[in-house]
Amino acid sequence: MAKTKALLRQLKTTFQAGELDPLMNMRSDVNAYVNGAKKMQNVALFSQGGFKRRNGTKRYASLTGDARLVGFDFDDNEQYIMAFGNQRVDIYYLETNALAQSITGCPWTTSILYEMQFSQAGDTMIVTHPSMATQKIFRTGLTTFTRSAYAFDEDTANVYQPYYKFADTSVTLSSSATTGTTTITASASYFTSSYVGIYLKIQDTTLEITGYTSGTQVTATIQGTLRKKLITDAFTTEKGTKTITVNDPLHGLANSASVSFSGSNSIEGIDGADINGSRTITVLDEDTYTFTAGGSTNANNTAAGGGSAIFIQSPNQATTEWKEQTFSSVKGYPASSTFHDGRLWFGGSSSLPDWVWASKSDQYFNFDLGDGNDGDSIQSSIGASQVADIRHLLSNRHLLIFTANGEFFCPQADSGVLTPSNFTVRRQTTHGCSHVNVKTLEGGALFVQKHGRAVRELLFTDLELSYSATNISVLASHLVQTPKDMAILPGTAERPESYAIFINEDGTAGVFHAVRAEKLAGWTEWKTTSGATYKSVEAVGSRLFFTVYRNSAYYIEEMGLEANTLDHSSTFTLGSPGTVFTGLSNYASKTVKVRSGNFYMGEFAVTSGGQLTLSSGFDTSEITVGYDYEVSVETMPVETVLPSGSLQGKPKRVSKVVLGLNSALSTTVSGTTLQLRQVTDDLSIAPSVVTGKKDFYLLGYSKDATVTITQADPLPVRITGLVMEYQV
């Protein structure tokens, strides 16, 4: 007697874990195995547990070449999609879906597009890259923009930008004059011809280099008056000698040097009448000098100077107290920026990769250090033990700093505001970040790890009062292949699922679906039509856009409504039902698939003149044409633990699948297609959608028995779950 084979049933109610890494094929001991799938291509996951065919895309605009997409979101009614291409940016106004403006002659090139960083506040967008002067894109009207180099605030005496002494601390500068044109001489070779146009700071005075003579000598224009600062506190003197501590040790005078002055000299903060005779300052060391009262009359004891700094005009005194502008063609430009706490922040440059700079409060173009008051500029190294190239700044719960070597945050004081006195940086994790932009998802910050094979979520925990960086792609690492762009499409009331879309180097997209409250955290893979690839992605509000390379050209395509099941689709209409449609020049000499409502008409060739003719009897007044994309879902190998042990490796035959459908029009289960029509049905009429449970009968034994769900026609399908019956 033949042995009766056991008939088993396995219920699968959720795909919330998404597509799993091939290394998970035998991990039936983890929940993800039960809740995931071996393959999930071109589908979107539901927080309820099922999946559907992803929405198709509609043709939005043609591009002149590769372009990175960046959103400009002024408010819910004034939104734009910007396409940054080679030395240009094309700006589309989403209210009218029309090109608002093309700006050419821009300083960026294709080679740096995907390393550029963008930040926006109100009408202003800041564009940064360490090899390019920081740019400002400013919205001047509803459909008008300007592009210019970012410029710091300035007046006749100062340019309010960051300054830094890149030269050795021992290198001195001396000036031949105190006003106007001067010759600047360095104690060591330092300058190059590239320094023309660069600003210097000698003590508190700004100079612009106007000419290059040699490595040790340049000419410059002094803005204001060049002076040596001696003391910053009020003081009184008596006849004779008195030693006074200098509050600014970088006074620029050599030891034993003497400078005499009298009531006729310019001494800021002290009335000439209070000097009462000649005075001599003799430097003792870097911290002190003597003030000698000359004549027979004591200095006025009230000659306090109101606490102002005392300066003397001493042009030929060499000083180590000098700096140059931090950002320039010589030293590089900021790598990143963000708006946070009412300040514009810059992060990293070629020469100072681990520094951050913040503007004065509510003054985005003023980086004056001032006296270190709460509203003054903040400029600081992040203080990491290893120099870490800052690649991204993100305004979140805190100011977040992402570097090539780790992740940092800036704790906020009780007041909740960062100031020069309370600014600190704390390292949280040590994973390192790639150049792919960082985005916020449900309160966490998603970033691509520096090697490009993992996506992490930096999330603050109130219990620990610190951040952790969880690898959210660990179970689907094969879908993260060196991404070069990403976007976050937030959930809506109609669609609670949020999407994080990562564009891989190979032109595919790894898509993370998330609803934290419902424990949805799964990945799927999106691909477009064979031969076409994704290049860039951006979300603006609830709209999602891609740059796509197809048919040897670049396009912007928008992922449309659920009813759209074709890529690069367009809709064409006739005044009355017919079979001949013209005006399809965008599809000339191509073969396209055609839908009319819920009716799939088939595949048709478009002539070189842009004409498409439907089959006889397919009269209609409106068609949607486009390209199909493959939908494929394969379950994990069937697994059940019996008293005799695991079924892993044992031959199994899936004999029947009961599929839960919701408003489905097309699906195939392991080669068996859903029958929506009877032989007697009128084939010119669209079939009705199917909702409920449908049986599919299958054959064949396999050690790794799986169920594959595909689609032959580009029509909607929603799967709520399935039951597999199998024999061992």
C-alpha cells in the first residue's frame, strides 16, 4: 500500500518584512522569514499586511541631459521641482506643471551633481560643494528665480565672513601703510597668484588683496584703518611706570619694543586731554607691557576709556595676529549647509573638513564673531579624535552632524538655543556617512553608510538621552547597492505608508516602506522598463518624481495615481470614439502598451510620424499609452516544523493556493492566470474587478517550494494574503 502523503496548510497574512536577503533563505527561525518574501519587485507594501502593484509613472518633462532632482517647498500651494543639470537648473512650478524658468551659466557640472548639498528656508536655497563657491538661489516671484554666488554681509570696513589662520602660527605680516593701498610682507613664503581678490584680517582690520608680487609680498586695499590693539580694558595711570596685563596677547609688538604717543595721537576710547603729556608703552612679554607717564603731571585718574580697546597706529610692526577668509578658491568652500535655530550653518571644507560655522542669529549672511554674545556667530571644530570630513548637516531635534567617520549631535541648553558659550559637539556613533543626502523619516534621520551597502536610522531615545544608528537594511542588504540619491515620500491620510527611495548605481531603486506604529518596515525593489534606469529621485509634498534614462534620452517622470499601471505614460483623447490616435511623437517608432480605463487593449506599434491605430472594434475616445514593468513576488520556501523535525530540504508539492484579492484585474500564480472572463464575454468591454478569495491549482515537487505571483497585463492588483496547501 502506497504511503499517504501529509496535506499541510500554511497561512501567510503579511508581507511587512518585505524582500529578504538571499542569505535569509534558511532562517525560518526568525519572524522576518514568516512575514517576508524571497522577491518583491515593483510592488508597494501595506501597513495592513498585503501588497499591490506599484503605481506607474507619467511623462513629465524632457531634459537636456542627466539631472539631479531637488524640491523647493515654499508652502503647500507654492512648490517646485528643480532639475540640476550640467551648468543649468530647470525649475518647474507644480501648480501648473509647467517650466517656470531655466537658469544657465551655473558653476556646477555633471561630475559633482550627486555630491552637492542643498538647504532651503523661505525664498532662499543654499547650494554647497567644497570645490564650488557657495551658491544662492532666490525666489523673486511666483515663477521667477535668480542664481548668484552666496555673498556675506559687508560694509566699508568689514566683510562679515569667517576667517582662519591657515599659515604656521609663527608667520608674521607687516603693512607699509595704515590706510588705503598698502604692501603686505610675510615673514615666510605663503602667497600665490590665486590670492588676488582674497580678504585678510590683520587684528581687527579687513584688507583685500589686489595684486601679487611674490610668495612673501602682495598689495592690498585697507578697509578702514590698520591699528595695533594693545589693551581691551579700562585703565588709570600715575606718573612713573606701571605694569599692566594685556588682555589680548596677540598685540603684535615684539618684546622690548617701545611705542611713544601723546595727546595728539589717535587713541581709541581715550580723550586726548586725559593723556596729559607723552606716554611710552614698552612691551615686556606677550602678556604684559609698561605704561610710562612722561612730564611732571600725572595722568588723569579718570582716563578709563570707557572699557574700549586701546589702539596705536603702527604700520611697520610685524604681527602674528592675522587670518585669511576661510572660504575661497584657494582653501575650498563649505561641503554642506542647513538652517537651524534661526542660523545658517556651514559644515566642512577642503581645508577645514571638521569645522562648523553658524551665522549670527537671524542674520543668514553675517558670520561676525563679535564679542561672543548669544546672538553672535559660532565657529568651531567638532573636536573629534580623528579628523572627520563633515558631509551633511541636518536640522532635527538637535543639530546633527554626519561625517565620513561618525555621527554627532549638538546638545541644546535649557533655553533650547545654541550659542557661542554653550556650543558643544558629542559623538554618538562611528559608522560614517556617504555623500548621499540625509533625510528625516518619522523623526529619525536616514543616512547611507560610507561604504554604500547599508542604510541606518539615527534616532534619539529619551531614556538614554542619546542617539543610536540602527541598520534598517540588514535583512535586505542586497537591495542597497551604492546608492547615489534618495528621497522620502511621507505618508498621507489616504496612504499611511512612508517610502524611503534609494537610487542605486545600477539604476534600480531600493524602497523602504515604513509605518512605525504598525511595525511595517520592509524593503522592495523597483525597476522601470527593461533598458531604462532611474538616475535621481525627489519628493515634493505628496508628489514623487524620478529622473529616468530611457530610449537614449533623459526625462522627468512623476509616479502617478494608483490607476496608472504603465511607466512613462501619457493620455490621448479623441472628440468621439475611434481607433486612430495621432500626436504620439514622444513614442515615435516605439512599441507601447495601451489601456483604456480598466480595459487592457494590448501592445501596439507607433509609426515614425507618431500615429497609433487600435485593432478593429476597439473604438474609444481616450487611451493611456506607456511601457510595462515586471511585477514579481515570490514567497520564502515553505517551512513547517513537524514532530519529526523541520521540512527544510525535503521535497514538497504546493498543490493549491488560495489568494486574497482586493480590486484585482490581473494576476498569475506560479503559471496559473486568474480567469476574469468567460468564453462568451464581450472582449471589447472591460472586465469587472475581483475582490475575495480565488483558488489556484498547481503541480510539481521542489525542496524549496515557493509561490510566485506575477502579472501578464499592466492592470491593478492588490493581494491581502494567501493560503498554501502542500504535500510532503
